[in-house]
Amino acid sequence: MNNLKGKHIVLGICGGIAAYKSVSLLRLLVKAGAEVQVVITPAGKEFITPVTLSALSQKPVVSEFFTANTGQWNSHVDLGLWADCMVIAPATASTIGKMAHGIADNMLVTTYLSAKSQVFVAPAMDLDMMAHPSTTANLELLRNYGNIIIEPESGELASGLVGKGRMEEPEKIFEVLDRFFSSKRDLEGKKVLITAGPTHEKIDPVRFIGNHSSGKMGYALAEECAARGAEVTIVSGPVSVKAANPAIRVVPVESAREMLAACEEVFPHVDIAIMCAAVADYAPRDVYDHKIKREHIDAPVIHLVKNPDIAATLGKSKREGQLLIGFALETDNEFGNAEEKLARKNLDMIVLNSMRDKGACFGTDTNKVSIIRADGTTLDFGLKSKREVAADIIDAVLSL
Ligand code: PMT
């Protein structure tokens, strides 16, 4: 495993006790043959000296907009263009907030704002700061901007308290970066259709039947496929996540019927289709054209009718060489139900996730899946970030 040789990496370091771990990360990257440019915040220099960092990276450390003694201007734009990826480790609550809101008052944030490549953010802070709604919201914004958050671990913190906030270990961050470069272009020339998010089935102009799907799993799959060189179309139900990679085309839809129509248009032209959407199985038979008023109707009855099964419909028209992948969201008899869906929908592979697993399925940034292939072979994975799960799924698709 060495995909980092010759890669240009900007390592951003903020002012936190975990800055000492950045030294190990820097050593691992340099040892792997990467060219690393360290950018450190003024607070970062209180924790780790630029001398140590420049000795290890063999490059002057950048911190200020101007080099004090020469007056030379350090161009954040050049650095942003030079980087094949940027990793900010540790990322403090303050820097995460500045990145989320474009407060460009130091070299690290200006470099981040001009970075054209993938940015990885490894937060490190005290558990209460980590759990604060402002940190959670800022991290969510960063995710929506397409950054990859390397989740902190739970454990003993510098304050002596125990909880979530320890920066991920340098070896793990190194692995994430190595994997990012390894997976790059093995879907070059392939076209992929992905369904994502929930569907909303209208009851009246203001109400609908829906579910808790956030779209995170589907969009993570789309980002992974695009990063590997595929041309990706997401047919997406209503979600707040956004696609970061410009190679991803998003077709927004609302209902299952709209999703089916969009998929039927795209499916004949793709090599791989991955059905990740949580499609409502039923829709109201009649849609009120005005808001149902409680003053007028005491106990409205909503008659439901079955929605079309999108995966099964595509399964019927699947041509030779096309791969159709489904998901199974289960609460019980997980493998039995998944195997039944795999066969009934004419899928080549099904990704099983269970509501019984903590941290899996709806809304979370993590998932835990098993993959069942049509030949009956099975792969089981532990709890991982949805982007890592997406990588495992694509590896399995490519093995078919
Ligand atoms: O969006 P997130 O918050 O990240 O959550 C991710 C997820 C839990 C939604 C995702 O991992 C997942 O499990 N998606 C499939 C949800 C689902 O509807 O599963 P199912 O077992 O009911 O459906 C089986 C398969 O048939 C799925 O591929 C589904 O997309 C497809 N289907 C289902 C019903 C229908 N009418 N048409 C379909 O195409």
C-alpha cells in the first residue's frame, strides 16, 4: 500500500494538544514519498514549533500571509492549486467554524477556501465542544460542501475527561489518504446511476408520507464513483446533502413515480445502477388539492395504493453486462429478506443494513453492511463512515 508517492499534500495544523500527533502524520506522509506543505495557524505554533515541521517536511512552514523578514507574499491560491489533497489535523472548533463560514483571517483558512482538491478534516477538541450544536452544525456544513470528516474517537482527552473528541490516530488518517489516492480511476469511462434519499408522497399541498432517509449513503456512493472516474447521475429524493464532485449530475424528484420515470430514462445508458433510495412503498390514492383542515374533517381516512417497485422494474429490462445493485433495509430476518429481494428484483448484489445495528441506516454518518452476491457469497463489514462503506460496495461491484 503506497499510493501517496509524489502526491502534493497540504497539511493544515491548528492550535490544539493533538498537534503533536500531526508530527507523526507528517513523518508517515513523507516516508511514503508525498511532498507535504505544512500550513499552521498562529495558535498551532503555540503547540508545535515550525522548526520541527519544516525539518521533517523539508519545506518552510507557511503560517502568515507575508514572510516577516523578506516581505514575500505567500500565495494561498497557488497552494490551493498545487495540492492533490488537503488534510487539516487537528481541526479545532474555531477553525472548523471559520471554514464553515468563510472567515478567512489566517493562511490556513484562505488556503482551504482556494483548495480545488479533496479536503479532509480531522477534528480534535474537548467532548463538550465536540457535542455543542454549533460544532455539529459547522461539521454538517463542511460535509455538505464536500469535505470528508475523519471522525474523532472516544477516549481520554487532554482535559482528563473521557468522551468523543480525540483526533483519529495518525496511522488511520494516513490510511484514509492512501485509500483516497488508491481508489482513483478504476471506474473511468463507466456510467453509473444511483438513487438516493427518501420519496415524498403527497397527501395535500402541505403534507406528505415520507421516511427518515437523509441521502447520505446514496451521495457517498456517488462521490466515491465520481472520485474513481465514473460519470454519475443521482436520481435524488428531497434531501439537504449536496453533491460536491462536478462529475455528478443530480436529477431531483419527489415521489416514487417521478423517481421511476427518471430512472427509466437514465438506466438504458448506464453500466451500473445502485438503488439506495428509501422509496415509499405506498402513496395516497387521492391527493387533496387544498390543505386538509382539522376544523372541517375530524378523522380523515387516507387510502394507500402500492407504488411501483423501481429496482424490480429496472431488473426486468436489465441487459447483458449491466449490473443492478439493491439495498435491503431490514428490522428482522435480515438475511432471509435480503436474499428474497435479491432474487425477486433480479439484482446482481444486495447491500444489507439493519435498523438493529447502532450507528447504521438512516441519517447517521456511519453504516454497517453485509453484501450478498447473486452467487450466494457474502461479505460482512464493521461500522464505518458512509464514504468507506461506499468504497467497500464499489470494490465488491468491481469484483463481480
Ligand atoms: O439516506 P441515509 O440516511 O444515508 O440512509 C441510508 C439508507 C438506510 C436509506 C440506505 O442505506 C438503504 O438501506 N436504502 C434502501 C432503503 C429501502 O427502501 O430498502 P428496502 O429494503 O425497502 O428496498 C429494497 C430495494 O428496493 C432498495 O434497493 C430500494 O431502493 C428498492 N425499492 C424499494 C421500494 C420501491 N418501491 N422501489 C425500489 O426500487
